[in-house]
Amino acid sequence: MTEVLDSCRRLQPLRLAVSRPYDAATLISMERACSMGIVHPLLVGKKGLIVEKSNQLDIGYKRFEIVDTEEDSILEATASLFHDREADFIMKGFVGTGAFIQVLLDPKWRIRTEDILSHVGMFEIPHTGRVFLMSDAALNILPNFSRKMEIVKNAVHTAASLGIRKIRVAMLAAVEKVKLPAMPATRDAFLMKKFATTGYFGRCDIDGPFAFDNALDTEKADTKGISGRVAGRANVLIVPNIETGNVIWKSITVLNQQEAAGVVVGGSCPIVLPSRSDDWETKLRSVQFARLLLKKG
């Protein structure tokens, strides 16, 4: 995962507008990203608070551009920087996800497109070093089948943008057999597999339903007699709802202390949407992830 993300160092730095960068993790991640030559940060918020926190952390704030803004207009000011082409992409600082996304969805900022917004996370399997993506653990709460189609489309596009050639999508559920109506996630997985044969998602393999383990581990898949091009080899996982995705994310990062990165895709620019509780490493990796998707420079 580090190797994948560090490839963004070969690209030119772009301008990143950061909303309410008042927390230590966001400021430290910006210092590191700036030192790595990934971004030129535009910090949007109360200048006095940003300077005070930077001084406490011994961070040289003068290397950043601070956009001094009144508290009640910070989110709009962040969006307007992208609208006016003064920023190439956007990041959430110490602000709630709901309020942040609600502002960005306003058509006047031209961030929203005909596609839905969805969150894509990046993880690595420790003993193999294999990278996989997961969607959606942060934005779409309980997507119906048509919305899941768009989540899959966004995830496949993201995988292709990262240079993944053989995209294998696993639709997750609690069991590997279609159970109706008790487990609608299994039905959606079955239908998504059928719909993929129309070519709607482009060149990729989609299969399911899979449990989490047999989607990623060939031995687990073989034990249950599950075969196919995706079984045990998935590099894109689609969760049935936000609770499932959130639990998987926190289990990986909190219990197993593994790395993660996450970006919102589907808009006219990638949106870095970390949790307020994420550490600076996760926020930095998410910035790297977004920078790779921009493909500029």
C-alpha cells in the first residue's frame, strides 16, 4: 500500500483546500504532505486558531496559505475555492461529515456530477501485501440496488484509475448463498453478478455473495468449495450497508492496527473525507490516495 500511495511523489503538487484544520492530525498531515511535495495546502478557517494550534505543534504555518474566514462561512469558502479554480481538490478537517457533504452537494459549486458520491477505502492484507479497495463505509447508509450499481461503478473506476488491470469485485454478505427475503444483500449480490454481464461496469469480474474472508483468502474460499475468478482474489469489496463497512474499517485500523486510506469519488474532484478521530498517518495516506486519482502532472 505504501508503494502504491508513494507513487504520487512523482506528480506535481496540487492545491488542496482544507476546511477547519484546527486539529493536530490534520495540521501534521498537511505539514508532511507539503514536505513530500504532494500538495500546496490552503487552510480555510479562523487564522488565529490555525496559527495558535500550529505554534503548539511547532509546525511552521507560514509554509501554508491561510484563508482567514469567519466560522459560519468556512464550508462555503472551501467549496468556492474549488469552484473558482483556486483549489484542485478538497479535504474535511475538524467538521462533521454530514454538514460538510451537505454544502458540497449544492449544485452551485459544481462539485456534484450526474454520478452519486461514494466513499472508497484502501487497505492492505498484511501477510501478502495485497491491496484492496472497499466501498462504501462512510457515505451511503443503506443503498438500494440501483444505488449499489453506482457505488460499484465508482469503485471500479477508482480501481482502474489506480492502474489495477484485473478488477475483481466481491459483493459482501453474511453467507455465500442467496437467502430471500431474510438477507437482501445476498439477492443484490446475485443480481449484480447478472447485471455485470451487460457490460455496464466495463472490464471487470463481479461475483457474490461472499463473506469477507472467502472474498480475500483463496484457502477460505476453497474450504467452502467456492470457485470463480473472484473467489479469494477480490481487490474490490462492496459492503451491503454503512454499518458493515464501518465495522470492517474500524476492525482493521483499531484492532489490527493496519493502515487505511479513504476518498470520496463520483464528484468533479476527489474529496478527502477522514474521520475526525483518524490519526495523521491515515489523513496523509488519504491525501495521497486523492492525489493519485487526479492524474495531473
